[in-house]
Amino acid sequence: MKKKNMKPIVLSALLALSFGAVSVGTTFALFTDVAEANVAVKAGEVKVTNEIQILEAKSLNDYAETVTGGTDVTYINGGTANVDNTTGKVTISKWTPGDSVTLQTTPVNGSNVKTKMRLRVVMSGDLAPALRVTGIKNNTNAFVISGKKTYCTAWTLTEAGVNPDAYDVKIEFPDSDNGEILFGSENKDNKYQGKEAEIHIYYEAVQGNAAIDDLLERVNSRLAEEEIIDGKANDTMHDAFADLEDLLTPADAKSNHFVWNYETDTFAREAAVTADQYKYFKVADNYVTDFSMYASADWTHTDVALTGLGFDAGAHTDIASITYTGAAEARENIIRTNGGSLTVNAAHDTIRHYGNADTVNIVAVASNSYHVYGVVPFIQISKGRVAIEETGKVTGIHVANVQTVEQNGEITKTANTFSHDVVLTLNGENVKLTRDTAGTNINDPILVCEVQEDENSDEYIWLYGDGTIENANVYVTDSKDAPEKSVKSTTTKDNASAAAKAIANNAVNTGTEAAPAYEAQESGITAEEAVVSVDLDGSGTKADPFLIYNFATMQKITDLYDKGYKYYKVAIEKTNNGEIDCTGWTPVYLNGSFDGNGVHFKNVTANLFQAVGHDLENKDITLKNFDATMNVSSNGQYGAAALVKNIFNGGTTTFDNVDVHGYLEGFWNMGSYYNYGTANYDDKGCDYEVVFNDCVSDATLVCASGNTIGGLFGHAYEGAGHSFTMRVNNSRYEGKMYLTT
């Protein structure tokens, strides 16, 4: 504060003299005065309220429902809609397709200062993805949203006491099938039965001179609310764009110079980011030096080289390879792929991998590891740690450095179970599994692996016990049937091979899993010789199935019938426009699983498969993802008119997403999918199970002689003393059946 200039006061001589006459003990006060200025301060007020009323409610075919008190309605089918004006929440329960409700909002601006205002709509709940919300202003549709998401209108500057624009909000459960009566998986709305939803509708206000980066604020607000709705933040920029949809596209982020932070799941303006730029993803047409990259629509590199920066392939499926090399300092980065190969050489870094890739080669990663969250058929690791997260799906892992595997090759599985679905190969050696075994008890037998002594003899290794995985008992059996639970001590089959016993003991003592290479060693041939020589692409494994694409390659399946269980898949891109012509067909013998990959078999003039399964062995066999148009007459043979004539599988045979069309004429035991069960193999049969998932047959069935006919199958024929189990899920026969005598 600036000091005031003070003028000295000169006393008169008389007064000065009188001071000398003051008696001792007497005091005087200086003359004073106060000029007081009272300042009263009262803050301005920002205030907005909103009342919601139900204008109308309707059901299917525009049936008008009765509204009670403007806040409640009960629909003709028993559904309800309720408005709670204290929270701005609309609760919808037990709606059926065709139900709707239209709400009137009445915002009141009680502010005495200028404000910026907007409307916000938030949808949540399991029914939300089926709903459509329309905002109506001045009898015109202002916005439409659907699914689990939020929506905000733009901020509008509003004078004190002036009410903001009001919206009517219509909420609908659209009838996806337009009134058509459909059953099973064809009915798109069935999955929403029993679900509920909540919609919050409210107005927001802020003082008029607030500096708001409107689009950026709306984007981050949407992401925050989606995190609450979904219960988790986004893992990748691609996921963030999926949440934002209409609000922000990759092109929008690029033009507005927005970058996305993987730690906070928020966007920022590029110019505002001055530290840890690698933690931010930038939509890029080409390489950048500081930010991690999200491939824009104009990205052209198919072989991507990264140094210390993350990468998201976006919508690209044409990227053949990504090579990640670590920076000078340790970093944690995210890579998302849509196929191709990924190579990581970063001894100090942690990599979190999303999406799918054909192969992954880990030259080196830090002890914090390479984490798999997506689908990777094959991983090779030389140094570091691979963590298969809960959403990760990995078929094969090869640890390159066998001699130092204990130090440099560690595999983990998130789930609290012994993992036998991941094959670990070490050129004949075993790799130690690190597992979270806290509280894990082995109460049921767990199949560890199968050891094939020769093509006719298998040994199955099991873990079972009341303790942890490491202390479980070991069993070696000659059947895939689980050992009896009553057996409580470590046992082995008397004639179990020494190698099988060693593998089993090693599995329980050190927590290792047998390598598939033992199958070749036990059969007395080399691993290379164990691969069947046949001119089909692939090796017949689950990760690398034999590829089928025409009449001739389909017929090759029979050649492999006695060569053990194999996997087959149609290479749809090599077929003739997605079809295989089966004119003049010879039925195929299948020992394994078959994935049609969407193929259509046309002109099928005999059973597509003569037999599925081998010698009543207990296997899990799946036939999936194809349809067939049949034109079959059995010419007096028993059965012989179905997709499959015989099921010789003593385990579970699953038909998954398989449809049958056309004409099938047979002699006894008619059905669309198969004619006979296991007893047609040797009259004795065995227990077996058949499962139908999402299968439909509309084929015409004609039983030319006899009276045994069924829509899905002809004769279970499991044999005396055996059981047959059938499970039907979203599957049906909807064709016509005829009997002749």
C-alpha cells in the first residue's frame, strides 16, 4: 500500500510551556476520528432446475397407454416407466419391443447472472443397447442416440433469468423384427428379455464467462461416464473411439489435434502435452517421433518399425508386421494389432498387446513382461516373461532358450487353474509354469496332456487331489475317461511307458506341462516324421489346421481317417465364391473337427460325411460354420440320407451353426443331421452325446420305407446298456417330413 504524506504539527509556544506545568501521573490522548466505508458483497447465483413429465406412452402398433400423474405408466404387457424428478432419473422395467415413452422437460433458469447451459442424457443398464432416444426441439429431431452412451448438447450462452431451450425426449424399444414372429437366434430382441435400463436427463449450467474447450470437455465427460457405465476405462484408443462414436471420430481427433492418454483414458490438445508424450496416442498418417501412433485412414506402411512408441492399427487389416524396439529408458507401451506378426526386442520395457496377431516373437522384454489380452495363435519367447491375461487366448508357446529357461522364460496364466489348453514346446524339454495357486484346490481330475505311444495307443495324464496343484496326485490312464474320484493315492497304469511316468511326475513335482514333441518320441519316430505326408496345406493342429477349399481337398479327409485326430478348416478365400460343388460326391470319413468357415456345400448327392469319429474313441468333435443343400436318395440303403450317416464318436459331437436344406430321401432312420449312433459300429455301441447349437434344417425328409424318422436325427442307436444324451440350443427342424409304406 502506498504511504500517505504526513505533515508535522507545530505546537504554539503557550501550549509548549503548559506541558511543563503538568503534574506527575496525569495522561492525555491524541485527538482521533474515523471515516468508515461499509462494503457489502453478495455472490451471483447460477441455478437451473428441471421438471420431467410423461407426455405419452405407447405400445406395439401405436397402442396408447394410460399415464398416471405425469410420472408413471404401466404398459399392457406389464412393463413400467417411472420418472423421479428429485434425481432426474427415468427407470424402465419389463418393456417389450414396440414400447415407448415421450417426456416433456421444463428447465427453469433461476440464475441472476449470465450462464452457459446444456442438456445431458446418460443411458445405462443391460436394456440400454436396445433403446433409441430422440431429442426433439421445436417439433424437430435435434439428436438421436442408442446404446450405452451419453449425449450432451452444445453449451448455449443464456441471459440471467431466461430459460434455456427445452427438449422433449422420446425413449423407444424398437421392434427389430418389425412385428414378425421369430424364434431362437433369429429373434434379435430375445437377448434383452428380463433386462432393465436407466436414463438420466438433466440440464447443466456454468457461469457465462467460463472458458470451456467445448468439444474436448464433452469428449472427456463422455469417456468418464462410459467408464462408470462399463465399470472399466478403455484399454486402447480404438476402444475410446468406439465409446465416442458420433462425438469424435479418428478424423475429428486428427483435425482438432487431440491426443489420447492411455493412463487416464482422456484426450488432450497436442500442444498442451509437454512430458511423457509416448503415453499419448496421436492419429497419424505417417511416423511421428514423440507420440505413440494410431493409424489413420491414410496410413500406408504395412511393415511398421517402432522405437519406444506404442501403436494402434485402427481399422487397418493390411499391416503385415510390427517390430518394436525399446527406447533408452524403460517404458510401458500399448500395441494393438489386427493380424500380422509382432516382434518385441526391448529388454527393459513392458508391452500390453491387444487385438489379434498371427505370431508374436519376444526377443526380449522386462520382468514386468509382455501381456496378452487378445488372440495370438503362436508366441515364441527368448528372454523375459509372457503373461496370458484373462481375456488372452494363446494356442502355442515356444521357449527358444531351453538351457536358460528357468532364468529367462517364464509363462503365467491369470486364472486360478492348471492350464492345459496352452501347449508349451521346448524342443522336447519342459517349461516351468508360474501360476497363481492361492486357494486353488484340485477337486476334480484335470487332464494335463496326452502321450501317444503309437497310432493305436494313447496314454492320458491327469492331476487330481484335495490339495494345491503342486501337491495333486498323478494318474496315467489308457482312456480319456477321468480316473475314479475315490482313488486318493498316486498311481500309474502298470504298463505306462517310462517317459509317460516321467512326464507325469515332473508335472506334479515342478509344475511343468508335457511338450507335444513327446508324442513323436513315444511313437518311435521323429517329430518331422510325425507330420502326416499329404498334399493339404497346414499341419492338422488346432493352431494350424489342414485347409480345405474344393471337392478334391474335401475327399483327402478320408485319407487321414486312421492317422489320428486332426483339425480341418475351409480356406474360404480359395473356394469358388464361398461354395464347394459336391456333384458326384463320395461320403468322407472324418476323425477330428471341421470348421466350414461360412462355406456353402451345394449339390450334395450323398451323405457329406460317412462317419464322424473313430473306433468309438472318446473325443470332442465339432462340425461348425457351414450349410449344405442336399439332393440325396438312398436307393434302398438303410439311412444313407443325412448330413452324417454314422456317429462313431464316444465323446461329444457338436453341430454348431450348421444348416441343412434341400431334399433327403432314405430307407429307415431318417434325419437331417445324422442317421445312426455308435451301435452301428459294432452292434454294442457306447455312451455318447450330441449337441446342436444354432442349427436349423428346413430340408424335406422322405422315409421311403419303414417308419423311423426324425427332424434332427434318425436313430440314437447307442447300444444296450449305454446312454445317449442330446442337448439342443437355439436349434430346430422346420421342414416337412413324409412317410411311405
